[in-house]
Amino acid sequence: MPELPEVETVRRGLAPAVEGDVIARARVNRPDLRWPFPDRMAERLTGARVIRLGRRSKYLLADLSTGETLVWHLGMSGRVLVSGRMLGDYVHDHPAPAKHDHVVFDMGRGARITFNDARRFGAMDLVATDRVESHWLLAGLGPEPLGNAFDEPYLVARLRGRMTPIKAALLDQRVVAGLGNIYVCEALHRAGISPRRKAGRIAAPRVAGLVPVIRQVLAEAIEAGGSSLRDYRQADGELGYFQHAFRAYGREGAPCPADGCTGTIARIVQSGRSTFYCPQCQR
Ligand SMILES: [Zn+2]
């Protein structure tokens, strides 16, 4: 499942192909993905200029000249392909129409944006731009982990008294938006905090120390172009999968890479999901 760095990577790859350009033709090949598309979505998108492509948590937000914003979630295995003429240069030939190409945007400058989503966990909706923050998918989200509102005093206050494991607390999208299983495991490993520790029982300075670590882990992943699991493609249209080097995630049985640690990465299941951590240096 794409996490925040992967969505940000898609946003950065997509922005040059769409920002400032008009959606000359929007094609919607089915009535729904995870949820029904909004009424007349293709008609409402066709002819709209994309003013800005932003992101909130794992949602892409395309602000349109019509006063609406396209809210777009990539789902579990959604692929965004950019093809055709873009900014005067040929980048990728249009792919042959494929099964699961559910939404296609032909842009005025010649780029084609194809959203292929085999499992159909993706979503698109249209909402008035001035009400986007109150959209039902976005209204309950906590601060952006890379934004100014996510700081040490905030996290310490938010986790005070919480008796859930720290891993579950960080996955709670109301606490911080956009963190998923992979980067929570990575951040806790780097911070030396056991994923099993109750959030409210961790000393405040250690909780505060999670803030720069979370930012660093995410920033590094974005810098690396986003990591890629399963059949996820990069937004620039390349077919190659980017494989990010994780320190703990997916490394059960491997030596712990922390400086001076002789431990072994272990896997446990928490709330039905795998947690990877080092029982020796994560306390
Ligand atoms: Zn270790």
C-alpha cells in the first residue's frame, strides 16, 4: 500500500504534467472504485484547468478552475501512468488500453494520465475547494508529519495517558496523518523504542524524539523517490519498481543495523499487522 512518501512521489511526478493545463477530456470507465464516483464526474472534470496539485496525508488534491477540488486516493495497488507529449517532450508512448484502466485524463498539452487500479481500493471525489478540509475523508485527520503543526509538544500532549501500544498510536490517523505500517516500524527502530510500549508510559523526551525521527524517515524516503512494494509504479511512467532499503521493515531474521547492536530483527503481529523490530535495542 502506498504510504505518504509514495503518494508524494506520485504528486511530484504528476504535477509537471497537469499543473496549469486543462483536462481536455476525462474518461471514466466504470461507476465506482472503492465508492461510487460523484455525479457526472467526467463532465465536471472535462475542460477544467488544474491550478495546483497538492497532497493531504495520502490523498492527492487537484484544485480546479471550476472551484472544485479532485480528491484522489491511490488505494492499495493503484498505478498512475503518465504518457504522451508533456511540456514539448515525448516521454512515454501511450500504453495500450489495459484492463483496470478506470480513469483516463487527456491533457491539453498532450499528456495522458491513466489511473489503473486492479483491486479498486482507490477513490475519487469532487468537493468545493473552499470546503476540502471538511470533506469526510479528510476532516478527522491529524497534522501532516512534515508540517509545522506536528511538533514535539503536540505529540507529547497527544500521547499522554494513552494506553495503546506506541505503534498503534502512531498509526492512528487522528494523531498524525499519513503514517502507515512501514514507516512507523522504521521510525520506532531508529528511535530505539519498542513498538509494544504503551504510548503513555514512554518518557516525554523519548516521545519528543520521535518527531524529528519520523520527519527524517519520511524525508529520506521521499528523497529516494518513494519506496515501492508489490506492483507499484513510479509516476514518471517508468515500469521499474523502486526498492527502498528498509532497516527493520520486512527484515525478519536479519542482523539489526543499529550501531553497536548485535540483535536480530523480529516479527510480531499487532492488531493483525506485522511489526518488525529489534527486541535488543528497542526498549
Ligand atoms: Zn537492534
